[in-house]
Amino acid sequence: MRVVRIGAGAGYSGDRIEPAIELAQKGALDYLVFECLAERTIALAQQARRKDPNAGYDPLLAERLRAVLPICRRNGVRVVTNMGAANPLAAANRVREIARDLGLSGLTIAAITGDDVYAHLAGSATPLEESGAPISNLGEALVCANAYIGARPIAEALAVGADIVITGRASDPSLFVGPLVHDFGWRWDDWPRLGQATLIGHLLECAGQVTGGYFADPGYKDVADLARLGFPIGEVHADGSVVVTKVAGSGGRVTPATCKEQILYEIHDPARYLTPDVVADFSQVAVEEVGLDRVLVRGASGSPRPPTLKVSVGVAEGFIGEGQISYAGPGARSRGALALEIVRERLAIAGVDAAELSFGLIGVDALHGAGLSKPAGEPYEVRVRVAGRTGGIDEARKIGNEVEALYTNGPAGGGGATKSIREIISIQAAYLPQELLRPAVHLMECRP
């Protein structure tokens, strides 16, 4: 019986590269998938592309593929990734350059476009889900609009011989659904199998999370050798059942508990998980340990895909200015509190135009505020943090400057001051009918 082995080489843009190399070398894979895109990262990629039309793809694209392409070529492993981000065509060209540099001829690279729907939405009456206001109200604040496209163009690219498939904003599970539909020849209206394939994608998409990363909690959920955490492999059968495992000897664990946590991760309604490919139903999923670091997962189903696609809308909303400084020793908390009072008053004196300001002591009340935080005792050290949201970069700069000035103008013993400014790209949602999108597959050959 045919078994497809599909590995997760990354779970986010900045993920480690060594586990992907280990998978390519030792995983006996058919496919290696790099899931590297999130809502905010594609907005930042769109900004980069606007500054440079040849930019806008994942910053680690070259480093990742230089590391794994020779191994994948040698072992017959095909690569699927959303590292194209805001510019899949430029990413594919860069990969072709890398392949040539490595002496890897005969590769076929596919770039999938069609997720960028900025032209559809700019100035339109399409409502934003959060506010109901039309997108036209955003004016020049609209940075980008990318729809979550599905698995079909990925499967089409593989069907015409692509060794490497590079997408932009595809749905995370779809990166795995596409290879499975292609390999097993499933129909696009086989909703139970598409639901199970989506479950497989959801299990694997965050890479190290299902092998014990993020799961670990010392004394409650102990996981060994996290510094050498191995990334997951799905051994998929034609009926859609999957055994989640990892490379023997790698760090971490695959257990029923790690799989159950990942199944529920970011899922609003387990019986109706909406994706571009299917409305997946995880409510009857069964999880069974069948060996050391081997967990059988099956029982997902599905119903017809929704008529609309979610669109990630990036909106420019000004800047965040931030400053931090530490206090330690006896009275650290009271000196930190005095520092906050000083900065609060200084920002008022300077007339800083901030839509929102946050004052906190890291280690005391910075995450949940004074209402929920109840420190057990007097901390030996605290770190002051002041942050504010402003309309302009000059106003944002004043916030960090006032915190830094505490070195010589504030309480005794302040040290380790830092300050930063970053642009705010908020992410909102909108929906477009599926039929409006026309994803396209662009093929590039790597010749000597």
C-alpha cells in the first residue's frame, strides 16, 4: 500500500534550519514543506516589495534552500513552501539562481500567484469584518490584501513536474493537502478525505509544536532534549489516516497529548474548520499511540468548501515607540514605579501625541496589569517598559528617549536601557467570493 511521507521543515518564518536538514537527510521523505508565513509577515513582505520590486519573499529563503536543495535533489524529495510571501515570482527566480550556483540542473520550479487581491479591494465597498466599514475608508492606509488560496494550484504544479513549489498566502494546511491530493489522486469533492488531509496539514504545519515544542511545561509535561528538537513526519495512507512521527534519535516527543494539543491549536469550532479546500470536521478524530514517537490520527471528515475566501488586510496604523530600563536590588520595585511616574509626567510635559500609552513593570504587571497580577513577594529585579502608539515617527521617538533619560534623571541604579521604534501594520479580515480569484502556476526550468 502506498504511503506518502511528508515532513514539516519550518513552522514560522524564523524557525531553525537544522531540523529540516535532518528531515531531508534521514526522513525518507516524498515531500518537505516549509510553512513560513503569517498575517503580519506578509504585510511586512508587501512593504519590502513596494520599496524594491525584487524583494518581498521570506528573508531566510536563500539560506534554507541552500541548505536542503542538494540533499532533496539527491534523495528525490520535492519541496513545497509559502516562502514566496508577497513575491512568489521573485522567490522562484532566486531559487533558480541558488540551484544554478549549487550545480543543480534539471529542476523545475513553480511559482503560484493569484493570492494578491489588492486591486480587487482598494477603494471597494467590501466590508471589514471587525468594523463593518468599507475598505474604501482606509484610503492610503491600505497596505496589502492577500487571500488564503487553497491546495488546487499546488497539486497542479506537482502534476506538471514541479520539484519546488513556491506560493504566497496559501492556507497553511493547503501546503500539505496539495501534495496528498496529487499523490493519491483524490477528487476535489471527496470531502471526507480532504477533511482528513486538512487535519494532517494542521498537525504538521507548526513543525516543532507537535514534537514537544511549545507543549513542554517542566514538572507537568516534560519533554527531553528540546535543544535538538526534531520536526514531524506524517506517514499518510490512501484512506487519509496518518502516523505522526519524527526522525529516530532526534529530540522531543510525539505523543497523543502533543497531537491533541496541536489539533485544537487555533481552532474555533472543531466541527467546522473553514479552509479554502473544505469545511473540515475534527469532532470525531481518534488519536492512538502505536509505538514510541508514533501516533495514529484518523477520523476527520468534511463538507463542501465555503463560497468565500478569507482575505488578510494589512493596514498602516502609525508607529510604536518603546523604552525599557532595569532596576535591581532592595527597593527595585519602588524605584521602577517611580521611574514610570517620571516618564508619565515627562510625556505629558512634552505633549507627546499618543493614541495609546502603556506603562508596566516586567515581572510584576506588564502582561496582565495590576488587576490580575498578584506578585508573591518583593522582586529582586524589575524592568520598566513604556510603549506608545503614535501617528508619526517623531512622536514615537520621544517615548524611548524619555526612558533612556532615566539613566541620569531618574531613580538610582537604572541600567540596560533600550529604545526602539517600529511601524504598526494591523491585520483585519475581509471575504471575497472564491470565483473572483484566478490562481496561476508559473514554471521555471533550471538549466546548466
